[in-house]
Amino acid sequence: MEPDYIYGDAEREIVKSGYEAIEAVLAGYDMNAKRRLLFYLDWYIDPYYKNDLTNLYEPLKELLQEMVTAENEDDVIADALFLLESYTEPPYERLRESIDMVPQQFLPKARYLINLKD
């Protein structure tokens, strides 16, 4: 069975509900739900679309860093790193503090993010 990556109304509602709802999905065990929400967040946090990230930016940045060091599937970790690199700014302190928990194949990207200068 192919993984389900297509987001829809459920993911829009999760983001509208706020950070706690986003965290519940991204910290949960349903990998397909994580993938769909990360795919939607790629659109949502892209500055081009001018969505209001006032109360979401910093907590989401922290959560994405946590996802890189949590027990996630490789594609979920890759998506979290992509979102960090594409739409957030350093510093990445949580990633720095937990670098020894980053899976080996993602260490180059994690180290790159940690070493970015403002």
C-alpha cells in the first residue's frame, strides 16, 4: 500500500486549531498523518502565502527539531529537516543539544543547520 501524502480539510483544521493540535499529530504514532501534516505545513509556513505564523513559528521550529531526534521514519525526519532549512532561521539549539540522537544519514544536514550563522 502506498503511503498517503495528500493533505486535505483535516490537516487544514489541525493547523487552524493551533499548536497543540499540530503537536498531537507530529508527536503521535500515525506516520501517514505526520506525512500529510508536514506536506500541508510546507505550504502553510512558506512565506510566499503570507499566512500568520505569529504564535506558531517558534513552537513549530522547536517541534521540528525534536522530530529529527525522535523515533520517526526516515521520510518524516527528512521532511522536518527540509522545513527547518527552508522556512526557519537559526539558531537550532535543540538540534545542537541532541545531535547525538540524530540518525547517521541525517547528520550532515543537521550539522549544516547547526552551523548556519545569523
